[in-house]
Amino acid sequence: MLAIIGTVGVPACYGGFETLVENLLDKNDPEVLVYCSSKQYSAKLETHKNAQLRYIDLNANGVQSIPYDVLSMMDAVRRGADTILVLGVSGAIIIPFLRWFTKVKIVTNIDGLEWRRDKWGKLAKGYLKWAESLAVRFSHEVVADNQAIADYVCAEYKKSSHVIAYGGDHAVVDALSEKTPEHSFALGLCRIEPENNVHLILEAFVQSQLALKFVGNWNSSPYGQQLKAKYSQYPNITILDPIYDLAKLSLLRGACVLYVHGHSAGGTNPSLVEMMHFGKPIVCFDCNYNRATTEGAALYFKDVGELVELIDEFDPQGNSTHQVASQMIEIANRRYTWSIVKEQYFDLCR
């Protein structure tokens, strides 16, 4: 039996790891056990897509993620799991004990070097870095979702890892019954956090004539609230609240002429691989994660000036634009479909 721990749970209602688990499951799969946070589900299903669901009465995120993951792994061992797929390193403190005292196989996806994120304080960063080292050292197999993270694991810990990214083909939803926006616009979509360079993107479009629609959780932090108040006044910038309906998102993604991706951390970003399936030209913040994901075939910027220059030179009908767009969808179909990702994970867990 395979146990999957470290997510809010399924049916997916949260983020990238939850979407990963949702797409790993299939009615034809062998026995799978998925751990879920009872805090997030009022209706507690016993099974989902042939997987058994177990609930832990803790939050799956924040400081409670540590006991949440630890209790999930202990329960999985008690229930006879042969393999545990651990998503994230929060509960890695127990992995050495599982390695020493049980025969269960531990496969850990260490996520996007979580300890480097700006949102964590010094204490949290220290714990996450230590937990990462435990996960890498004591897991039987380590998964990196991006080649740049695999290179880091090799350099930092002298250990090889398996590069398995995310699928994005689920994001392409038929929305033809909806009205398509009539004017040309660029699209931004992310959590509104400094490391996603939202301020940089907005400032660049202030200096441009191209319209920008930007979707995000603006009201969740002072950073987002300040940006929303400042940039909503510009006629070419439309600030949109979060959109969780895949059909509505698909409509926006399919209608835009350019996608702007500002993430500077986190490995392979699900929102980027999802967008690559729409065959649109993509402009990314220039970092090793984004270059690895797009195989160096997108357009890249490091600051406001470089992004302004790219926007000013952008021609929706140009040959170079079509070339970038076609490369994005070719890479997506070759690397970022759920059928490929699922096969990679199950081959590794077996």
C-alpha cells in the first residue's frame, strides 16, 4: 500500500501538491491511502478515486504541519503501508526513526527549497533547512520538481535526486460558451507575494501601452493591498480577485496575447507549466528555476527596465512571438502532462 502525506487532502481544494495528488489518483490504481486535514473538509469522504482517505485533526500548513505530517506517517506505518510518499519536509524529523526502525520505503518531494522563502522568519527558516537535510539524508529516494533543485541537492548534500515536475494539461478547459475578451492584453496570475515580483511587473506595465489583467489574492496581505490601491488607478491595468474556476481561468489564459511570470523561487511553479499548455508567448523572471522549466526558450527579464523593453518590442503577430509560443506548448506536451508525471511517481514508488 502507498500512503501519501503532506497535503491538505483530496478532493483538491488548495494548491500545487493537492493538485498533484488529485491527478496521481485513478480508479485503476493499486491500494492508495491519502491523509487529509479534517480542518478543511466539512464532508469527510471515506474514499476518493479508489483511494482511502484518513483525516488528521490538525491544519496541514503553518506550524501545525509538523505534527500533522508526523502523525500521518506514524499512522501509515501502523496501517501497513509499504511506501510513504512525503510531500514537503515539515515532518521530516520522524523520517530517520522510520528509516532505522521500520521497513517502509520513504520517497520525499522536498518542495521548492521552502526555507529560502521571504515569508518565513529566522526560526522557521532554520527549522525548514534542518528538516530538508533530514529528508534528503534519510529518505530512500528524493524527488526534486526542477533540475535547478536537483543540482542544489547534489551540490549541498552530495546526493542524487529524481526530477519529476507537475502536469499542466488539466488547466485547459473548454470555455467556448463564455464570451472571449475583445481586446489584446497580457495576463499575470500568482499569489501576491514579494518573491513573485508583482510590484516589478505592475510598475513595468505603468510605462507601457499594453493592457494587463492580473489575478491574485490582493487582500491577503498589506503588500497586496498597497499594490491594489496604487495600481488600480491606471487605465491599462485591471486588478482581479482570485479565480478558482478552471473554465474561467482557461478563458483568460486562452484569450491573452502574452503571459508574464514573476516567480523567483519555488522550483517548478504549477501556474507556469499550466500556462505553457496554452501555447502563448511567456515572459519569465530570469532565474535558474524558470529557465529550467522553460528550457531557456521563453523570454526573460531581471528588472523593470528589461520588462518594459520586452513589452515595447512585443509584436503579437511576429515570427519570434510565434516561435516562443510554439516552443512552450511543445515542451509542455513533452514534459508536463499528468500521464507522464503519474508514471514517473508510481515507477519510483514501486
